[in-house]
Amino acid sequence: MSILVYIEKDQGRIKNSSLEAVSYAAALGGITGDNVQVVSLGESVEGESELLGKAGATGVVQVTDDRLNAGVIQAHAEVVSQVFDKVKAKTLVLAKSSLGDAVAARLAVKLEAGLVTNVVGLPDLTEGFVVRRSIFTGKAFVDTSIHTENKILAIKKNVQPVKTDGSPAPVEKVTIDLPSEAFSAKITGTEKATGEVLLPEADIVVSGGRGLNGPENWGLIEDLADAMGAAKGCSKPVSDLGWRPHHEHVGQTGVKVAPSLYLAVAISGAIQHLAGVNASRYMVVINKDPEAPFFKVADYGIVGDAFDVVPKLTEAIKAL
Ligand code: FAD
């Protein structure tokens, strides 16, 4: 049998969270003995078979239909359900994301599958199929038992390291007859509001807090973010005070981020801020107060004055 993985593409590349999902499926297949098939929709990206194979795929089902390049939810759900039957899968794995959530919800109905999102570990198969998920913005875990034959697992970002040792996965090109209702909603074009790296998708985020004293000092954050190719964020008071736009506000009541690296400058680390950033792979904190709560959860910390530390850090990164 197969485990099927639904992947997402963005600007000619496969999203890293999708490669994590492929590697999760490979690890699961290592326990269940299933092979890992990836369903790839629309245009393939350069080196797709190598990339997916390295991450753990044993095969790729490429559904070539240009209309699938845009993430039309109904169409994606229809195709994935057909491929799910074709490869005789019982489990679908995908990355937790807004598109993934929408597709997974429809597939749960179509496939009569138990769906668990925010999965943070491989299932325990000793008594049924019990999988751990993260709840309350990462503050707690719950073990959920799936009783349906078909299962859908949406994997939380930064949980599964991407494998890099597999061999290229053979690609089978298929055409699927899609009913016109599958395209009843049509994306006619997309345009980015800014040329900047978008916060929710950023791999690196540099955020500034109230300790920076005012908007006139934001050049520090901008220079560091530019040097690192990072998106810019801020704490809630900073946006409440109007120093930065609200869309940069990170936390429980703002944007939730899950980058590989979150760099917090002059942010205390209040629980409401951490709720939006604790899915980051690494957290680095710069704060002049050694007792700042952020240090308790950070992977690395610099106790120092941001006005002294940040310019030096920026120069050092530029010199790399
Ligand atoms: P402060 O708490 O003022 O901390 C500033 C930090 O900067 C201090 O640790 C200080 O030591 C350090 N500092 C000062 N000067 C320097 C310097 N020169 N160099 C280095 N360090 C320096 N907050 C969020 O961020 N996001 C949310 O989504 C959010 N939602 C909330 C929801 C609710 C219902 C409530 C009640 C609060 C929420 N908050 C949220 C607010 C949160 O509780 C904190 O008040 C806020 O996160 C604090 O922001 P801050 O760390 O930037 O400021």
C-alpha cells in the first residue's frame, strides 16, 4: 500500500513544509511498510524528482493540467482524492497550512477519513492509530486516536527534519478528467502587496520590541533584516503605538510565524508574544535585561544593548 503526500509549490519551488511532510511520510512508511507516493499538481519544478526522492518519496504522480497551477481548492481536492484511490493509499500526509487545511477538510469528507492537524510526531500503532497533535498555540499536546480506515495527517511546520539521502523518485505523468464544477472558483491572477518577504511564509524573521524606544530607530531592524533576507515583525505595543504597521504585529493576537530562525530584539517575551512564535525552529534573543522571560525559551541569547549589538551583528553578517 501507499502513503500519499500532497505538496504545495510557490514561485517555482516546493515549499519546505511540504518536503517535511514527504520525510514524515517516509518515516511513517518505515514503520508501516508502505511506499511513499507524492501527488504533484500542475507544472513541475526544476529537479522535482531528485528533490522529492531525496526527501523520501518512492514515486511521484504528476497531474499535468495548467489549471492546477493556481491553488484552486476544489480542483486540488478532486485530483488528490482520485490519485488516493489510484495508488491504493489509506493515509494522506500534507503540511499544515491555509491551503492544506482547506484541501484536507474537503478530502476528509470525500474520503470519509479521520483528519488530525498540527501533528507533531509519528503515530503510536501499538493500540490502533494514536497521533499526537499540538494545541493551544503549542502550549499543550493531545493524543488523538483515528478509527477510520482512511486517515489524513497535517504535519506542523518545523517538526520533521527533511531527509536528503533518498534517490530520485520515478515520475508517472497522468491526466485526470476534471469536472468543470472543480473550477467553479477561479484565481485569475495574484499580485504581492509588497516586494518584501511575507511574514507567515518567511524562513527568517527579525522582530523589534518596545525597547527600541521609537520608530526612528527601526533602521536597526531593517538593516539587519535586509542583511539576512528576513521578514520584519514587531511586538504588539510597537504596532499599537503606531511605530510599525499592524500587519507586522506577531503573537497571539497578530501573525503566527514558524520560521527556521526568529530573532527578537528588545522584546521581553510575554506569553502572548511567544504564542505566535514558539513554532520557530530556533529563537535568538537580544535583550539588555538578563532576567527577560524570552531568555528562558530562547535557543541562543545575547545580553546587551540592542543599539550596540545589532549594528555589529549586521556588519558581521554583511561581511560573510
Ligand atoms: P516590553 O514589555 O516593554 O519589553 C521591552 C523589552 O525590551 C524589555 O525586556 C527590555 O529589557 C528590553 N530593552 C529595553 N531597552 C533595550 C535595549 N536598548 N536593548 C535591548 N533590550 C532592551 N504582545 C505581542 O507582542 N503580541 C501579541 O499578539 C499580544 N497579544 C496580547 C493579547 C492580550 C489579550 C494581551 C493582554 C496582551 C497581548 N500582548 C501581545 C502584549 C504582551 O502582554 C506584552 O505586553 C508585549 O508583548 C510586550 O511587548 P515588548 O516586549 O515589545 O515590550
